[in-house]
Amino acid sequence: MRSHIKSDANYFASMTDMTIGVLFILIIMIAYFAHQNQSQNPIQIYIDRGEQERKGIARTVAQGLRERNIDAIVSPKNPGVVTLRGANLFGRGESELTPVAKETISFLAQVVKKETACYVLFENAPIFSQKCNPHRVIIEAIFIEGHTDDRPVATALKDGSKNNLELSARRATNTHDTLTRAEPVLADFKNLDKEPVLSVAAYGEQRPIVPNSDETARDRNRRIDVRFVMWIPKSVESYNNQIRRIEELKISSK
């Protein structure tokens, strides 16, 4: 009798092991096919290529600035954002670019124009060139983002700013204006909806890159970010429609 019970126990144990093994194999197969389907999804491929281009643009822009001894880095948190840091951009409580900063932003305009012209629409744009944009990825927007340190605005500043959010907005706007004066064609850069690519955003003291612990840290937070945003299809239909529009624009541009 005991032998019979032991035999049954061994049988059920072996069946359990076999079931677990089969389930494990099924999970691996499902994960494999899910990965294969995702990798073959044209929308995901397009998004991945756009992200690669976005990172490449940010890296090249930051490198070009550093070659001119300009304090610029690619954001550690977002590889599509270039951060220009330092006290030489703006004085404390000031929204006007310093004379040195105006030269910096003028050079930034040249670099941005050179590195983004393949991904936007404007007169004689090379966007459809197989050499410079083989995957037809498109820039949706380039945001010039203003930031401040954590010092509160006690009284209205001479530019009219009553708080850090207004101050950062004026910093972004002044930077935008300096960019387009240096390279007027930037104002003509459009996305596929014919909307201006270059825009501004303001965050005040809300997004410090380091704690505002001392003057050096505050200088770093008193900055301008340049954020590159690529167009991302939200559905198969939007992807197909956009690709069709790109092809129509390509034909009409010939």
C-alpha cells in the first residue's frame, strides 16, 4: 500500500515538473514572437529611427558648442535636450542675454540650422534627400526653454517680471529672438502641419538640474535648454496618412 502511494506521488511530481517546463517554453515563445512583431512593426521602426536621429542631433549640437568652449551638455535625463549653462548667459534677476551670451546664441543658431535642416520644411529644404534623411523622420518642434535659480522675485524686475516663471519666459523669448536674428531662416522652419518648429517654454525654478545649494549651482540652473521633439505617429492610420503626405510633398517639390 505504501509503495502505491509513493508511486502516485512520484507520478504527480513528474507531471508538475513537465507542466512547469511546458509553460516556461510557452512564455519564452510568446516573448520571442512579441519581440519579433514589435521589431517588424513599421510604426515602432519609424519611432525608433526618429529617436536615434533626435539623440544624434542633440549630441552634434552640444559637441559643436563645446568646440567653441561654450558650456553645453546633453541632458543626462533626456538625450534629446541640449543644456547651455553658466553665469555668462544671464545676470541675476536679468532676462537680457549678456554680450557673451549673444555671441553664444548666435553661434547656436548656426549649429541648429545646420543640424536640423534635413528634418523640417522650408524653401529648398533638403528634407527629402536620401543622403541626409533616408528614413523621412520629421522634427515636430524645437523648444527654447527658460529656467531660473530658486531666488524669489521680491519686487517687479526692470523687465516687468513679477516672478520666476515670467522671468524664465522672457529669457526663453529673448533667446528665441536672438536665434532668429542670427539665422532668420529658423523662423521659417516648419513641421508637416506647416506650423513653426521653433517655439518657447518656461519653467521658472521648477526644474533645477542640481540643488540650489550655492552660487555655482544657481549659475548652472540659470540656463537655457534646447529640446528637440520628433513627430510620433499615434496610430497606423496617422502613420500611413503622414507617410502619404510626405510622398506627396516630395513629388510636388520636384
